[in-house]
Amino acid sequence: MKHKRHGRGQSLIMVTLMLVPMLGIVSLVTDIGWAYFQQRAAQAAADAAALGAVRVAVLDSGGSVSCGADSVVCSSSYTCPSPLPSPTTSNLQDGCYFAKDNGFAVTAGGSQNVVMSSGTQANAPNGLNVVYWATASVTESVPQGFSRVLGYKTLSVSAVSTAGVLRGGGGACVSILDPTGISVTFSGSAGIHSSCGIDIKSNNADSVLWSGSPSITATGGAGVFMAGGCLPNCGIISPSPTEVAQSAITDPLASLPTPTPSSTYQDASGPVVLSGSQTVTLNPGTYEYGITASGGTITMNPGLYILEGGITLSGSTSISGTGVTIYSPSSGITMSGTGSIDITAPTSGTYSGIAFYEGRSNTSGATLSGGSNVNVTGAFYAPDATLTFSGGSNVQALNIGLVVKNVVFSGNTYIEQSALDGLGGGGGGIALIQ
């Protein structure tokens, strides 16, 4: 019996000794679980703050985002104040309110803090392919409960989120996609200006080859991003190009749908061929033979034109159309001569902002030339083809975005690419990117 009572005493002592570490472990698990919950809340607040700041920037600016305009702020660091101002005076302050509305109220010198930063592609983190971005960093010191007995008074949680206006959502950009060759060739005094960045993907040491007095300029805080170099040098580029990895440069219109040809042809009665002073008005649809003209006047009603035989214009041919997208699945797009070219892309729908579209894997060359009578508003998308500009005027610029494999300029061709809202319909837009 004595031995039996002694055994019970030992069990009681062992249980008592184990109780303290067991309670400590349970309390630590409880506090870590609560901290994990708070970290999830912090991430939600960071996501909301970053997205909110970018959305307000786009809404306030009407889609063409630039630093310092329309209460849009570019800042390396902005600490959300307490109390928050009302009304707000910048999109970053709106981001602070989004964090607060998601359960992360800023406390002056207290346990919660929100720091915002923002900018354009010129200073985008990790070379992100964006027009404008905002980052929210949130931190919180979470008071500990049971685990305080183990010496853990607080536990820090943090979350970071970056949102941006993606290429294709905020406007047309200039993207030259050849991975290895000479991407841009200049002669004469040609120029490219872009308000939402210029990307040159080729890693060739001579990815930009030039003679004469050309220029490549990014405006409005945008940047020029290159994986390669220039011959004889990159002095024609302003601001000085930023070297990035090829992987940082992608096709901004990769998600643009491929048009589906109709089984009913608009040219079922015969090819569209013009010369002299002939005139014709065309309706959207599928054209088996395409369009060929050495003279005359072509008027295109609004809509999508699928030209299986491509389009070739020369001589004194004039062509015009508003709300028009010209798609060539496997043939070339050649517009040259002394006539006028006046094409404006649609402003809504799937192919919003797209004036010309050569199919993916279509390597047929494309040409736009004809002196100062060329007026194109929209994007030229030919991801696997070379686009050639010749002639032109350095006074009257083409308001055209470029997403092509290579581009060749000669003469005085001048592109003033301003942001074209809604490029690619549902493509691009605002999204969390980090």
C-alpha cells in the first residue's frame, strides 16, 4: 500500500511540473494563431490600400496617369497620418482610407502604421511593366496575451502589396518584341515619343541602330527600358534607358483575342480592286481576297475587317475609316503612295484602340508611308512582323501605339504616342502585381 501511495505522489508531481510548459505552449499557439489572423487582416488592408490608390489615380486623371497632375502623387515614401485628412488631397491619402476601411486604422505613434509609395514605370519596383503603380506597406505590433508569461509582450505582423495600371489598360505603349535582333532601325530625323513607356526586348548589343538625327523620348515620367544596347550609342534616347532583363518585357496585348473569320465573304462577287478615280464604300466582315488598289478612294464603315488576302495600297489611293480595325491573319498590310491614309481605331469593344492587327505568327512585313498625308489614331499590333515607316513629316505626327517585332524608320516619320484609353478592350487594366 505504501508503495502504491508513493506512485500516486510521483504522478501528481510530474503532472504539476508539466502543467506550466503545457500552458505556455497552449498560450503561445493561441497568440500565434491570433497574430496569423491579424497578418491576414494586414494583407487585406495592404491590398485594398494599393488598389484604391491606383484606382483613384486613374479616375481622377481620366485614364492618362501622370505624376503631379489631377492629385496624382509619385512618392518614394508617404506615411499615412493620424487623423486622416478630410477631404483628401491625393490618391495616396485615399489609399490610407482604404486601409482604414479594411480594419487597419492608423494610430499616431501607436501599434498600426501604413506607408505608401508610388510612381511611374521609370521607377517601378523590379522593372514592372506598368504605367503607374502604388505600394502599401502595413505593420502592426500585436499585444500578446498568455505568452506574456514567457516574455513575449508583442509580436510584429506586416504585409506589402503593389497594384498597377498594366500596359494595355492605361493606354497604348511602344513595345518592340524581337528577342535577339536589331529591334529599331533609324535613318533621317525620325522620332518616337511615348507618354507611357518604351520597351525594347532584344538583348542584341545593337538593338537600336541609327544614323542621322533621330530621337526616342519617353515623356510624362515614363521610361525607356532595354535589354540590349545601341549603335553607335544610346545618346538619342531620353531619359537614359534603363537596362532590364528580357523577362521584364512582355507583349502587352498577349491576351487580345484572335478574330474569327466568317464563312460568308463580303467579296463573294469578286476581289476589291481599285484604280484611277474609282470609289468604293466597304462594310466590316471577312474578305477572302483582301483589298488591292493603285488609285481611287476607299471609305470603310465602322467595324472589324478581316482581310485574308491582306491589303496593298499604292499610287494615289486614299483610304479612310473611323471606328475601324483592320486584321490580316496571314498576309501583309502595305499602305504607300501619294494618297491619304486616315484610320481611327474603335473607342469601345474588344478591339478598342486597335487600328491594325497582323495575326500572331504572321511574319509578312507591314508598311506605312506616304508623306504628311498619313493620319492613324490607334495601335499597330504585329507581334511577329517588321513594320516600316517611310516618308512622313516631323511636324504632323502619327498618334499611334506600336506593339511589333521590329520597326524601321526612314525620312522624317514622327510618332507622338499619347495614352490611348481602353486599348485592347478588356486587356490590361488595374491589378495587384506583387
